[in-house]
Amino acid sequence: MQVTMPNELVWLIFLLPLASFIVISFITRLLGNPKFSGYLSIGAILASTCLAFWALFSVISSPHHELVIPGFKWLFIDGVIDIRLGIIMDSLTAIMLLVVTIVSLMVQIYSQGYMHNDPGYHRYYAFMSLFTASMLGLVLADNLLMMFFFWELVGLCSYLLIGFWFNRPAAANAAKKAFIITRIGDFGFLAAILLLFSQTGTLDIAQLHGLAVAGTLGGAALTWAAIGIFMGAAGKSAQFPLHVWLPDAMEGPTPVSALIHAATMVAAGIFLVARMYPLFEHSPEALLTVSIIGAVTAILSAGIALVMTDIKRVLAYSTISQLGYMMLGLGTGGVAVGIFHLFNHAFFKALLFLGAGSVNHATGTFDMRRMGGLKKIMPWTYATFLIASLSIIGIWPLAGFWSKDEILASALENQPVLFVLALITVFMTAFYMFRVVFLTFGGSYRGEGKPHESSAVMTLPMVVLAVLAIVTGLLNVSGWFGSFMGHGETHGFIEGFFGIFSHPLTWVSLIMAGAGVLLSYAIYSARWLSAERIGKLFSPVYSLLSRKYLLDELYERIIARKIFYEGLFSGLSFIDSHGIDGLVNGAAASINNAGRRARKTHSGQLQLYGIFIILGITLIILAMFIFG
Amino acid sequence: MGLEIAFWVLATLMTASALAVVLLPNIFRSALALVVCFLAVAGIFVTLSADFLAAVQVLIYVGAIAILIILSIMLTKEVQHGNLSNKLRLPSFIICAVLLGITIFAMLNTAWPVSAEAPLETTTSTLANILFSRDGMFLLVEIGGMLLLATIIGAITIVRDK
Amino acid sequence: MSLEHYLVLSAVIFCIGLYGALSKRSAVVILMCIELMLNAANIALVAFSRYITPTLLTGQVFSIFSILVAAAEVTIGLAIIIAIYRRHETIDASKINLLKW
């Protein structure tokens, strides 16, 4: 039994959370009972999730894996511009809808426990709803203008949520940083939109794809447009060198971090590249840029993650690294490869963050040096966290394994140099993830107070996500996901499940991951090697890593202070105070003098003013006769 | 034919009395010329088959406004000074002549979409329907009433002795 | 008679009124001239109504409102003139220069 989804219900997917935002901000906020806002928001997203499942099944059963949904007329000037308010409902959209709604649902349920008694409870759920709604709108949008609109809304919501505890200076600064740095990328995106519009006269994504495939849109314009779009994606998806905002975004509430890192904000960039993929496909330079930036991001941020002591920061750098993987997958393998990793990553990364939040809820700190021994105290958190860690480092047969393996395989095929970087990153990922596991859950407790397991409302979403983190990878064991996304062939499930071991690459990546775990075990659990001594041995590397390649310093001290503040701005300030002010003062003085003279004509004589009014009217009429 | 004679007579009378308003040396006389001018305008309205407006014109302009003006001339003892001009006589004359020229030019060179229909015999009931019907301009009439009320209160406040 | 006759008549009266409003000293005369201008405008409105929309009377309705505003305007104008006369003992517009800086 298969009923195709009616068109109106597709709109509801995005309108329900939006409605929840509006109702919370204008109605339930005033009623006073915070529980109500939470239930409302969760109810809306639950309904959206069900609709998203329905949409997915409709798309699967439709002939070209695409539902055609007529849009509304929006901006229309005959022959110049025709922008419609419409929806694309293809396989990419359906998968993304599912990711966004499920993760958002889990995070919101979890927040019931994490945020209870917070004075900003209403605000939190209102923003969460808006955040989800704008991400869903972004995913559904069928033209670049609409997409840009939701793109900015996502940015705004992340600003609001990162700075949720705005009375903490760190949170306020982090929010500003996230907003400003993503803005640099947005500039590229906007430029690309304008470039595309000036070249083609349309912003409709399907039409642009057609033009790129037909070759009408090509050459330098296409390359620059693709690079501009990628710049936007790099800002949102925290790609090197615009990644610096993401670790600071940890200042927001932990569930927000989970949402930002798994399904919404950072996924937007990957999604954008995937959505505009036909443009990239026809520009080898752009595709190469995506791959290189992706691989470089993956390894550099994995390096930083090795030395961080704050559990959320490790996870943040791990997100950046995984996003790099996705970009590499998009650059070398295509939409299916990149999005499949996004799909899997969304669940286990959300789970990792929720686990970190649960630990924080119990111990009151994010510093791993003051944790330890939580394995016995928090069994549920430990079990789910371990599953997510195994998944992220790519252990067979968990979700992460399948998508990471595909990225490695396509990188090996197309860009062997980048493959080496990616392979080293596998090792580093395994090392830092198990460093977190051993420091947090192994050994004995080093913090204060009596930690306890979190309540069921928090562990339940984690268990759901843990199940997803195990099974989502199986979707592509038979090649189904790839063929759903439009390329690749399907084969038998069992054949794929075990046949993967016939490739030497599988063994190589598993051995790299195993080596990482082993090294981590040696240092942090068995203590065969002392972390301090290794740190001293590689002290220049260590300090470089722990100071994040000095990039913050570069941005803040060199670029912001020296170049902009002392160099550019003081230069501008000189020009301003001497040149422009001189000009302005001079102009003001001469106007003053002129005014002193003109004052005589400014006699207070009403009739003189009348004469000038009539003179003006006469001149206007004459001008209309002569020029009109 | 009768209409044409009426128009030319009234037009001449009106122009002459308007010039008299501006040019007569005695302010009181120019006020009287203004009354003549208002009456001529009422006549012009009749030739345009606007009977109701002609009546309104006589009632309001001749009956009220002209009386007010004459009253204020007497109150301010302006008659003693005479109808003087200021220094801007020549520039205002030039500019008004130019404006008159281009307005007439514009009026004669525009193709007006003149309708061939015959005008209504009586306009009063049609006007009443437009002004007071539910889907007409009733709100505007009410606002006009408010405006007049505000005017009365404002005029009293301005003139009142402190 | 044609529309143009009435329009030209209206233009002539308007410009006479304008000349007076710009060049006379006495505030009362200026007000009188403004009335002339308003009457000229009314003639044009009624003429348009007669020749372009003979049965709809749009222009006549418009001129009713214009007369209403003119009545209000002249009332307030004269009140101001009398108030100024009480204060300054004159209504010579070239001597009343309160607008001057």
C-alpha cells in the first residue's frame, strides 16, 4: 500500500515548526507554563518527522525519484525576472528532511531534561523551532534566492542559539564570531547567485542544472560561480580556513551544539554543494578545490582534536574533520558519497554531543581531566557513547564504516595524495575519540561531587540515536543509497556485507583505526606511555596544535589588529581625519559662508518662498514638455 | 446658443472682477469684487449643469466666506492702508504669465477623452447617493464634519484673549 | 462650448489669483486671492465632471470636498490674521517675518 503524498502536506513539513515558533513566541510564552512550549515544539517536529518519512517513501516509489510540486508565483517582472516560491522534492531533499527532522526531534526531547528550570525555556524552544524550520526550508527550496533567504535564517538562528546565554561574555562573543565568519562565506554565495543570475537570468535550481549539463553555462563563469557557492558552503560547514567559529560555538547549550553539528547549520554547507553539484561536476577546478579544502580541513582539525582537553571542543574539531571528509567525498565521489557520510554522521555526532551533555549534566564540567570512571556510574551514557565512537572511527559494521570507506575508495581512485591525508586522519580520529572515551569513562573519578546517570528523557533519545548509528550504514551495503541518489548499481546485501573485506583498502583503514585505538589505550588507559613525556618530546608540535595552528591569533592579532586595525583602519582613519574630514569641514565652511549670504534671501517673506515654489513647478512642467 | 452667450458674459465678468480684486486700490472694494466673482463662478456652474454646486457656491462663498472676509477687513482697519503691492510685483507678474502660458499650452494640446453623453438634468439626488450611500463616501463626509468642528474649535482658540 | 473654454478660463482666474497672492501686502487680500485660486480649481473640476464623466459626477463630488476644505481654511486663516493683528498691530505680509531665522 503506497499513497503518494499530497502537495500541500509537503509544505507542512516546513510550516509546522514555523507555526510552532510563532505560537510559542506570541502565545504560549505569555501563558507562563514552560512545559507547554516544549510539548508544542516537540509535537510540531514529531508531525514533521512523520511527514518526512511519508515524503521519503513517496519519493522512493515515484518514477524518477522525484515528486513534481507546482510552486507559487513570487517575484515576477515580465521578461526580466520570474522567481517562484517552490519546492524540490527529490532523493537528496527526502534524505536531508529525514536527517533534520529526526535529529531535531531527538535533540528537542533530550532538551526537556537538559534545559529544565532554565529561565529561557520558552525562548529556547522558539528558537529551536525556527532553526529547524529554516533548515527544512533551505532543504526544500527550489531556487537560489529562496535558498539564500533560509540560509541566512539558519545563520541568524545559530547566532541566537550560540548566544543563548547572552549574559555570558564568552557566549556573546562566540555568537558574534560565528555570525561574522559565516558572513565572509555568505558574501561568496551571494556573489555566486548574482553571477549566475547575470549569466543565465534564472535562479531556478533545476534550470541551472539543465544549463550546466547542456554546456550553455560554462567556462570561467561556471567555475567562479561554483567557487563562490563553495565559499558559502565553507563558511557554514566550517571548512578551513573559515572553521574557527565552530569550536567557539560550544558556548551554546549542548543540545544546540548537537543540532548545529549534526543536522542543521554545518550540514547546510554540504547540502548546498550537493544541491548545486551539476555545476561543480562541469568545472574540474571547482571540484578539485572542494576536494583539497576538504582533505586539508579533515587532517588539520583532527590534529587539533588530539590535544584538546575540553570534551566538547574535541567533538567540535572532530565535526570539522568529518565535514572535511564529506567535502572530500563530494569532490571525489559525488553526491551520494558525501551525503551518505552526512547522513550517518548526523546520527552518531548528535549522539556524541548528547553524551557529552549528559556527562556535563552529571559532573558539571566539560574538562576531561576532571572526569573519569563514569563507566559504572553512567552505563547508558557510556554504552551509547562507545557505539558512537566506534561508528565515527569506522569500525565494521557500524554506520561510519560504510560511508568512510566509500570516501576513502573514491579518494584513492581520483586523488591519491588526498587519500593519504584522509587515511592519516582515520588514525588520528581513532586516537582522539578513544582518548575521550578513556579519559571520561575509564579509570577513576577525578572530579567533585557525586555524578549520577541522567534521567530517562535524556537517555531515551540517546538510545534511539545509538540504534540509528549502528544501522544507518546498512542502507548502502547493497548500493541502495547510491542508486537512490542517482548513480551506482545495487547488488546483494550479504555479498556487500562481507564482500567488502575482499578489498585491501578495507583492511588498511581498519588497521589504521585499530592502531589509533591501541595507541590511545597505551597512553590513556594502560599508561604504558606517559602523555606528558610524549607532549614534551613533541612540544613544538603540541603547542602548535593546542594553539590551533595559531589561526585565532592570525585572525585576531595579525589580520584584525595589525592589518585592519593598525594598518588599513589607521590608514583609513588618517584619510578620514585629514582628507575626508578636511573635505567635509571645508564643504561645511563654504556652505556656512554661502548660508550667511543666502540668509539674506531667506527673508521670512512668505511670498518670496511662494515665487520660488511656482518657479520650481514651472521648471518641472517645462522639463516635462522638453524631455518627456 | 443661449449657453454660449451666458458663458462669454460670465467669463468676461469673472475675469474682470478677478482683476478688480487684485488691482483695485481700495480693499473693501476688492472684497466686493470678490463677491461678484463668486457669483459669476456660480453662474459658470449653472452653465456646466451643476445646479447643486451653484447653490452651494452661493451659500458658502457668497454667504459665508465673503462675509467673513469683509468682517475681518473691518476688524483689522485695513481699509486705511489701501491695497498695496510689495517689492515682488514684477517677478510675480512674469512668473504668473509664464505659468499661464504653459498651462494654456498644455490644456490645448492634450487630447481630453470627452464623453458624448448628455449631462444629468438634476444632480442633487445623484450627489446625495454618492455622498451618503453605504458604499459611497459617507466616511469622508463624516471626516469632513470632524474637520469643520476642529476648525471652529481651532479658530476660537487662536482668536481668544488670553 | 467645449471643455477647453472652461479650462482656459480656469487657468486665467488661477493665474490672476496667484499673482495677487504673491504680490499683495495685505494678508486679507492674499487670502482673498487664494480663494480665487480655489474657485478656479473648482471650475476645472466641474468642467471635467461635465465633459468627461457627465453621469458619474466625480468632479462635482471632488469640488464639494474642495469647498469644504476652503471654508475651513478661510476660517483658520482669518483667525490667524486677527490674532497677528492683535499682537503686531499690522497684517502687512512683508512686515510679518516670523519665519525669518
